Amino acid sequence: MSQLPEEVITDILSLLPVKILLKFRCVSASWRDLIDSSDFVDLHLKRSIDTKTNLSLILREDNRLSSVEFDSLYGGGHSLVDAVPITHHPLWCQDYGTQVWGSCNGLLCMSNTLDTLVLWNPSTRKSRKLPYASIEFQNLSSYHESRIYGFGYDRVSHDYKVVRIVVIKGIDDAFFDFEVKVYSVGSNSWHRAEKFPRYRKLQRAGGVLAGGALHWVVTEDPESYNPGLIIGFDLGSEAFKLVPQPEYSNANFFMDLQSLGGCLSLICNYYLDRVDIWVMENYGVKESWSKLISVAQPGVVGPFHHVRPIAYAQSGKEILLEQDSRRFLWYDLEREAIKNVRMRSLRGYSQVEMWVGSLVPLTDGSEIDVKKRQEQEEKNM
């Protein structure tokens, strides 16, 4: 290997999993410097995304997290897939639940029931605890509040950002308001952002990242049968905007959002009838919405409450679907047929996130090696 040109070595190393690269840092000082360099980190991440490699699913079951290698899911009904428990994560605690708010470039944004917020890279085992951000609303004791987060990468400032939306309501729900703050990894601080538009209801879910923006479903009238509107928060301009929707033949459905292959995906659940899945191929362009699939009840999937897309297969000819928070299946886009994924040691899950292994650092004084910290705490006890 020492006889090979540096660009050839770089090309070969960029195709390897993070676990192997972390071991290769010990080969020599020059390899360590290469693997730690920002250019190599970016190249490795781009290769993983372009080739759909180094991918995993992060599954949440109450306060437990598990991971499943994406490539292992191709076995279909012929083999059992193992979900591997994640015991060393920065918010692990037997008594407090863990919420995953988003995944971006190998980093996870997570919180617990104590509202401790962290960013974590499972590949490098490094994490960053975010500083406390107060709610600057007057007389908060007279109201109740809930918090919703989103996480993504700002391609303008080349910075990772966490968006916090605090929903403030009066005791009788007669009054409501919102407060929006943004955390920047680059500055390690929070700042106020543009005021959230006064929609009566905001879907309590992590912001869906697509097109450089985070997205939520909002409704103007909670009592209306209208499926809702899609509002986006541009991470570059830090401004809210409405996203155009497709032309529906029937708008009597429940709306949900998902990121699929980097594009915004819209899930239209016509309860006990079918689910239509749309994809916006050119972000922000109404005419670029196309219906990817329509899954009828009971059809090839069988009876279901909900179905949502997770990711494309490497071939692009199949799509991984999640049904009713209890099973996964492959949907063949050409033949409109399914193939079940048999998964072992999984009792049911409440959340699924796609995650790519990466070397993306969280470099500052608050970066922590999670496993080493927990091992030291056990020794102290």
C-alpha cells in the first residue's frame, strides 16, 4: 500500500465502513491525518450516500434503541434479520424515555423526558450535549407548553442546526402561541428565529429534512376535515414557507411526511381504503410531484392502519415500507408485489430512522466518548 499514490489510497479508503477506518487510524500518522481530514470525511460521506452503503435503521422501542444493517434486509423471507440493541448512547437510562428527532449525515438528534438534548454520532461514539435554552414567554405558569424539534444541515453556512418549536397554549386552549429557537453547532449557541405562523395545530413529530428545509404538517382549523398544509423552515434563510402540494382527486385523507431518497415524500392515508405515496422530485416545484405507489386495502400488503416508505433499495426498483409499527416489507415498484422482512428480537417499535455511518465530527470541548464515559461511571460506582 505504501507504494500506491496517495489519491489511490484515499479512493480505496473512502469505500470502507467507519468501523474499519477507525482501526486504520492506528496504521500511521499519515493515515490518521488523512482519515481525520475534512476533505476525506466529506468524500467518505458522499460515497456512502451515492452508493447507498453504510446504511442502517435506528429503531426506538420506548427507552431502548436498536440498529439493523440495511443490507441485511434484502434476505426477504428466507432468513431472520437481527436488531442489535444499542446500550451505549448518551441518554441511556432505564427510567427515562429517549426520543430521536432526526438523522443527518451520520448524526442523530435525541432528547429524553428530562428534555436533555444531544447530538450523537454512533459510528465514532462521540456526542455533544446542547446548552440549555430558556423559553422567553411571559407568565408561562398560566399556560402549558410542548416542544418539537427538527435537525438538519444548512448548506449555505455549512453548519448543522437544531430547530426548537415551543407550542404554548392556555389552560382552556383559548390562547395559543409559538416560540422558535435555532441551535448552531458552529457557534454552540441558541438564537431566536422568525416567528412561527399562527396555525391552530402543528403535527407533533420531528421535522422532515428535504431540500435544505425542515417540514411539518399544520392545519388552520383543527375541526376541519382538510388534510392540512405543509410548512417548511429553510435552514439557510431561517424563514418559514408553505410548500405546494399535488393536485388530489380526493382530499379526504390523513397526511404524513417522510424523506425518501433525499426528496420530500407525502403520505396520504385514506383510512381503511388505501395509502397513496407521492414524491416531490424537484423541491418546491408543484408540478414535480408524482405518485410513486398506491397501496390498496387489503391488497398485496393485507389489512393495515398505516404504511409509510423508508428507503429505496440499491437497485432503485424496490422500496422498503414500514407497516403499523410492527413489520417491514419490500415493495417491487414494477411488479407491484411484496416480500416480507423477517426480524428477530423485536417486540414492536414506535419510531424508525434511516442512518448513514459517517466520520462527521462534533468537535469542541463538549464532545464526549459515550462508551468510555459510561465505563468510567460504572467503575466509580
